[in-house]
Amino acid sequence: MSDQPRAGRRARRTDVRRLPELQVHDVATLHAILDEALHASVGIQVDDQPFVLPMACARDGDHLLLHGSTGSRLMRALASGAAVCVSVTHLDGLVYARSAFESSMRYRSATVLGTATEVPAPDRLRALEVLTEHLLPGRWAELRTPLPKELAATSVLRVPLDEWSVKVSTGFSEDPDEDLHQRVWAGVVPLRTVLDAPVDAPDLDPGLPAPAHVRERRLPG
């Protein structure tokens, strides 16, 4: 592929300019990257100052859900129609090359551009269930119903998955021929996120074990 837009088509904001051969246009790959994510980096501009903040997220069909406090300046700005950029990246490995220049990382990344809208009050409880079950599978059925004051203090936003870009790097280093003779190891050190054994809260009732959905949880990917 070329860095230049194809003849007869204007460059889109989501076109990958650097290493365009790594861009993936398959929506299933976008969904897989988002479904594996427990948080996203959310970028907006408020009063001429850019901000990027981490937020919990969950995909709900063709939307990405974000949630936070109704008192948050970020959430209020997003709800009012500020343009948003949401980014998710999974680091899958460190790529060791025979030079610092060719060393890199394996990754899967997704960027979503658009405008967020607030989930209407009648749909907010379901949206919170989607978020909870994504972050803590099996938990919603065990918890009490959120109190009215808790719902009033919580804002849930959804960003449509209409304008997005996915970039995936899975290879090894591409050392130039003149470096291949060097007696320097080259390869990949894989990276992955793991879940350790659950730790009881200090105020937990004695003898209350962690449920199976906590003890046996596995991450996707």
C-alpha cells in the first residue's frame, strides 16, 4: 500500500499514513479489540486545552459505552457534543531487532472518532449492566439494584462506531541485510495481561469465599 490516497478518493481522517500496510478494515477486528479492552484513552479539547484521560469502556453493538460522574467536566463536555477521540491499544510483544531503529512492538490498536451522546435515563440501567458485565462478568446478578441517587450521579455516554481506524502489527523485525550478520539476538518477547488470585477485602465477613466467576475468570485474547 502507499501513504498516498488512492486516485479518485480523498484521504479520510481514519486513513493510516505511517505504515499503511498495517491498517485493517475488518469490522470484526475492531470489535475484537474493543471487546478485549477494559479501559480506553479518551481525548477531547476543553477551553483550548487538550485532555486525554483513561476511562472504563464496553462495546454495546455498534456503540462504545463510556461512564463517569455527572460532576466530571470531561463527561459534561462530551455530553454537550464535544468532538471525541477514543483510543484502545493492546501491547502483544516487544520486538527485538539488531538495531535500536528497527526495534518496535507488536500491538493491536483501534481509534474511534465522533461525538458522544448521553444514554437516556430509561436505558441507563441496562447500559450500566453492559458495562458491569464487561468489566466484572457474572457480577450484576449478585449486586443490589443501583439506588436512585447513584443513578443520578452516574453519566453513561455512547460513541457510535461509525468512523474508526484499526492498526495491527504482528511481525518480527525487518533488519536490513547488512545487519543480519551481527551476533545480536533478534526476536519477540510476548506480552499478555493476566489475572492473579483474588484478594479478600479487609472488612469481608469471615468464611465468605470468592464466587466461581471471580476465581475462574479468564481474559479474552
